[in-house]
Amino acid sequence: MSGRAKVIFLSFFTIVALVGSGSFITIHAAQVQRGFSLFPKYTNVVVGKGEEVNLDLKVINTGKKEEEVLLSIIPEKKAHNWKVSIETEWDKIGVRSVYLFPEKPDNSANLKFHAIPPAKAPGGEYRFVIKGTTRDGKIQHSVGIKIFLKKEKEISKAISQKISLTSKYPSIENPAGKDFKFEVEVKNNTDKALVLNFGVKPPYGWRVYCSPRWEEEKKISAIKIHAKGSENLLITATPPINVSKGKYPIVFVVKSGKEEKTLELKAIVTGTYKLVMKTETGRLNTDTVAGKEKHLTVYLWNEGSAPVENVSFFSDKPNKWEVTFKPDKISSILPFQQVGKPEKVDVGIKVPLRTLPGDYMVTLTAAGKQDQKQIDLRVTVKTSTTWGWVGVGIVAIVIVSLILIFVRLGRR
């Protein structure tokens, strides 16, 4: 091969190589334009029987384009009956996919891996795989989670040797709107001082805090108890305004190192009862005519949170007056916020014929098993127009009679 041919060949080879490398660079660049990562903060945890698992999970878009990542959980065979889900961090909404932008802060999503073991699950290790896949299926990532479930006997035995929790009144009954206050004694059974951390697992929407027994205004989350000593704590639980009638468990948790002890308390909400009674017009006075029956409409409703049962109607009235109610009984009046309408009652007031004109007082009472309400009604009695005309007639007769008498006397 001549020198000139060699130069041409080398030039051609160089061009091909550059083009080829350019294609490789382009392909590689296209690949690095996309990507995401799954980042669980904890991948190996230990929990006790009956405890739920909530682990932080972060999904990050590491590429330079928008990505929708489909999420799923794959349990191992022996963990198939666990309840597992991926949820939003605060409002606990189930999540199946996330849509991420390439720019911060919209390039990541903070989620929760939530798992609930069956009540009869044996102790041991359980494994789960969290899988993420792009919508087109071209990119996949997986991460493993290990959960070690303690044996109940082992837990209770270890804790009972250190800490004991007692409450003289673990179940308290109160109407809605009132605080529940539980006194709890925490005892250190060891020969050395312990610093105990504690917390409360309240029902949804409840506010609960701990304080020393005689210092209710002081909120605490830890306490030091001397060897063989004990401390009395006060747990104050405030239900939400719209709490329904029912039983609500409150779990008090005390921790010492990796060990913990729980005490279940119970708040029984009986509900509130508040009857309200008003006339149709809102006025507390009415007019009637002696000898006739006057009807008016009264509305009754319950502004409490629990039903008022067995409501009957009564009246306090002047002698010989008649007051009737239709209906005269109501079996149950549900909270107004549930039914959205009041009960309608027709009240009949009959005044005796010979009642003198004037103002009279009638008291209407609605009395139920849980609450009662009454209103005072001023009734103005007027005379009948018929008797008015009779009176006019009598006066006319008297006048005519007097005129006739004067005429006769005048002739004499």
C-alpha cells in the first residue's frame, strides 16, 4: 500500500471511529437522562407483637426528565397475610405511584411503608421487597425490608422485671366536651435509678399529654425514678369537639432502652345532650279568645352529640285550662347534626269561656331521659266579639227603655 493510500485509510478509520464514539456518547447520554432511587431510612427493624410498622420511604427522581414511578410491595411467602401499604406521610392515603419532576423540591416524595402483622403471627423475621418501576417499564429498582417480630412472652418477661404500670381507674366515663384524667403509677423494680421515656397512642383527633400528678400544667415526656421507687403521673386526654358516643382506647407507653411497657386505658364518651325548644315565630307570646282553642307550632331539636330518649310533653297552666300536644311523646331525638331537621309539635291551648280578659302564663316542658327544656308562654285572653255584640244589644235595650219611660212621663 502506497503512502497516499495509507493516509486515506487512516483518515477514513479516524472518521468512522469518531462517528462511532459520538453515537456511543449520544446513547449513553440518553441513558443518564433518566433514573430514580428508592431510599428507605431503615431496612431492618424489630417490633413487638401487636405493633404497627411505619418506616420512612423516599423516592427521588435522579434524571433530567419527568418520571411516573409505579410502586408495589412483594412480601415473602410466610408474610402474605400481613397488611402492607405505601402511604402519604401525614394523611395516610394509600399510594400506588408518584409523579416526580426533575427540579427540586418536586423531584422527590416522602412516603411511609406501613405494615400490620396478624394477631397470631409467630415471632421471627419477615421480609418484604419494595419495587419501583417507571411507567414504560424501562427502569426498575427494588429494596428489601426486614422486620423481626418479637415473641410476646419474651417481651413481657423482660419488661415486667424492670417496670410496672398500674392505674386505679383505667376506665373513665365522661360526656363529650370534658377532659379525661387518668392517674397512673410507674414503678421502678430494679436496684438502680432509671430514666424512663414515655408517650401516648391516642385515638384519632384526640389531644393527650402527660404531667406530674400534682403539676397538671407541666407537660413531660421523660422522668427519672430512683431504685425501687415510683412516681404518679396524670394523663389528660381531650376529645375532639365532634366526638361521637363510644369507647376509645388510649395506650400509655413507657420505654427503658429497647424495652417498653404499655398500659391500656379506656375513655368512654357518653355524649352531650342539649334540647332546644322554640315557637314557629320565635315569639314567646300569643293571643286567644275565651272559649276557643288556639293552636301554635313548637319546634324541638337536640344540639348535643347523642340521642335524647323517651321525650314527653307537659304543661303548667291556669286552672281549668286545657293544653294538648301532638305528638305527646317522641321515642328519640337524634342530634341535629345527624338529621338536619327539628321535631314539629302542635300545641293546642283551650281557654274556658268565662275567663276574664288579660295576660296569663303557660309553661311548656319537653322532658327526656337525658335532658329537658321548657319555655314560658304569655297568653293574652280577649273576650269573644259575640259577647261584645250581646253587650251592645243590652245597652241599646236599656237606652230604648229609658227613652220610652221619659216619653210616657212627659205626656203626663
